[in-house]
Amino acid sequence: MALTTLRLIEGPLTGPRARRELIVARMAKDLVTYDAFRVEADAIRALMAREYSPFDVLRFVDDARQVAVQEIVAKEMSKS
């Protein structure tokens, strides 16, 4: 009888793509809430204040700003 060693997985249980989408969506929501999506420096400051990882902020700030603008445009278009 052979014994196998089970090793714990280090890191998140979701895949990188799903994790990225979740983080960007949360960041975009925060940027819209704080009205900090227009200027990159404001977006970075707002996201750092929300205690996101500095690595995630620098990696996803542009994507989060784009999603935030898309949300606002969609909201305005649905009004008319």
C-alpha cells in the first residue's frame, strides 16, 4: 500500500481571471462612489485609502477606471 502526501494549495482558490474580474468590479464601484475615476492620481489615492493591495491598485487602476466610466455611461443612457 502506497501512501500519498497531500499538499495544501498556496494562494486563492479562484482562478486568476475570476479574481481579477472581482477586484476590478469592486474597485470600479468604489471609484464611482468616491467620484475618483476621472484622474488617475485621484483613483490611486482613493483605492489605497480603501486598503486594496498596492500591487493590485497599480495593476488594475486603469481597468477599474474604464469599468467605472462604462457604468456611468450605461446609467446615463438608461435614463433617456
